[in-house]
Amino acid sequence: MKHALEQKVDGSESEAEVQARVDEVLSQNLEPIHRKRRARARQQMIDHGVAYVKEELAGEEDLNAWQRLSIARDVKQDLEEQVTGDESEDDVEAFVVGILDEVLGDSEEDAEDVEED
């Protein structure tokens, strides 16, 4: 990085120009690191979502094993398409719950039943 700065700065630049070049070089050098972190975070969130959907489906007594696997596979595919790596675990869980509500057809009536218990 020092070498890159030495090539871009010859001493005739103002302080603002030097700062701009430093920012540019830092940005270029940090971008691959940020991409790797985002990719790692994305995969961790997908893995979390898959584990969460399996946990949620385990409580669905009216589903057989094949249905659970099929739904989990579909949710994983949705996670892979939607998750960017910027989400929190809570965001991913909310996304999974939304999908499951659509797939399983949970209604407000089901929610009211739970509240009454």
C-alpha cells in the first residue's frame, strides 16, 4: 500500500489531494476484504435461516418428513436469492417466518388460537 501511495503522490499535491489519494488507495485495498466478509456473513445468515426453518418445521405436526424437506429446500433457495450478508439473524428469521406463513397458510385465526392458550 505504501508503494501504491508513493506512485500516486509526488509532493506537489495539496493536503486535500493527498487525502483523496490515500482514501482511493485504501478503498482499492479494502474492497476485497469487504467482499470476503460479506460473502462469509451471507453464508452464515443462509445457514442460520436453514437451521431456523428446520427448527420451525419440526413443530409442524401435520407435515410429514418429505414435506418438511421440500419446504426447507425451497426456503433455502429463497434465502440464497435474497440474503445479501447485510442482514441480522432477526432479519433472516423474519424472512423465514414470512415464507412459512405463505407456504403453510397460517392465518390470523391461528395466531388468535395461540394467544388464547
